Amino acid sequence: MSFKRLRWIYILLALFGLQGCAHSSHTSKSRDLSTMEPKLLLPSEHFAAEHWQQSSLIYTPSDWPEALSAEVIHPNPRIAGLPVMLLVHGGGWQRRSAEDMRPLARYWAQRGFITVNIAYRFAPEHRFPAQLQDVQQAMHWIHQQADVWQADPERILAMGFSSGAHLVALMALVADQGGALDQPYGGPQTRPYLVVAGGIPSDLRKWDEGRLVEDFLGGKRRQVPEAYHLASPQVHVHAEAPPFFLFHGRMDRLVPPDHAEDFYQALAQAGVEAELFWQPWRGHVTSFLWRDSAMQGLSRFLADQGVRPLEKIY
């Protein structure tokens, strides 16, 4: 095959295959943006790295089993009312670190979000629901810090990938529902304005066994079936859930695509505003590493939800 023909094949793949595609559920629960107060969109130069204030802070209470840190980027402390984005890394609930999410933290800081990139406790030393409780504590801490950052407490988003996506989705769905996972560390403050979940393991009952899920939940499914049920975000979907933006690799073999598809369908059937952005030719890791098209799709979804960097400059 000639070089010229190969070049055209690659161009066509880029145009039609690699940009991704989205399934959207736009329901009657969509926010009526026409009634929202008009906002001033700020030029990107307001959020250049030269304006950033970066810090690493402990977000857990002094009596927590382990002191856990949050890497915070405030893109411009002179600007009040910015949205906040909580970031939670993946790693099978037992490895990796906040370093994985730093590129995303910088990406969204450049777009006017205060980013909060957290660590959490690892299995098997700490089993479920320890990790969920850590993320819940992070949300409470963000609300406490909102005045310090002059942030908008009504626009706190939560983004995670893989096990991090599982944790932010589960937190959002059980928040203020009064169930076992909502107590004692949940409540209304743990409900994000919007959830972003990439490569999400949405239904842990799809696995009978496996080292990661066994270390996380304490055994095989036949041994602890209730834990597999309780820890599955799909079980907790309800009509009052916040909007969800999902992105997933079509060729994911670690967390198969049916996790995203079934979860999206459950959200849509419940009347939850949701979008599923498929990433063709991506596996689990590559859907995270090569995520540009998904982030562009997310930007459009955020705009539809009225989430924009804005407000008053001091």
C-alpha cells in the first residue's frame, strides 16, 4: 500500500474514528439556564499559571485514622465565585497517587476551576467503605474552605477515573439519602453539583472474584454478596441524582464497556441528566492517557449545565 493511501487512512480515522461519540440523556430535570443570573466569562489569561496559588493541605480531621492530603490549585485568588473540582485518582482502590491527576488538575485550573486533588486510604489495609468516607470528608472540607477560597459552594464538581470514578459516583448517589453509606459522614454537602466518571466500574456484582475487588470488599462475591451489592453505584441510582458525564474506552478489557453502558441506561431511565462519551480504539489506561476529545466533550456538557469560570475580580 502506498504511503499516500496510508496517510489518507490515518486522516479518515482521525476525523471519524478517534474523536469519540456521545449518547446523551436530556430530561425534564435539565436546569433552566434562562433563569440563571447572567455571568461574565473571563478570558483564559486570567487563569495563566503565573496567577496560580498552589498548596498541599491536610483535609481530614485530626482524629482520622490517617492524615490525608489535598493538592489545591487556585487559578487566581483575585477572582471570587469560581467553581471547584474535586479530583480522585484510580488504581484499583489500592495503589497509584494524586500525581496521576495532576495533568487534569492543571488542565481545569487553566480553565478557571479551583482544583482539589486528593489522596485516600488504600485496600487491603483499609477496606470499603473507608475510601468512600475519605472522599466524603474531602467534600465537607471543600465546603469549609469555600469562604477562604471565595469559591462558589453551589458549584462543586467531582471527577474520578477508574476506582476514583467509582468513589465519586457512589458518594454522589448515596448523598443525603439516609442509607448505610450516607451515615455518618455523608449528608447534603457530599452531593456534587455534577459528576465526571471515566472508566467507571459501576456494578461490582459483575465480578465473582479478583484480587483487586476482593482486597477492596473483603472476599469473593459468594462470600460477601452484600458488600458487592452495597458498593455498586448502579444499585443506588435515583431520580434526584446530580448530572453525570461518563467517558469510557470502547476497547476497555479491565473495566468492560458494559459498565458504562448499563450505568448510563440506569441514569437515563431514572430521569437523570447524563451523557456517555465513547472513546473508540481506547483501552482502560489509554482512555485516560488520550482523553483530549473526552475533555472537549465535557467542556460542552459543563456549558450546558451552566458551569463556567466567572464572577468578580478584586
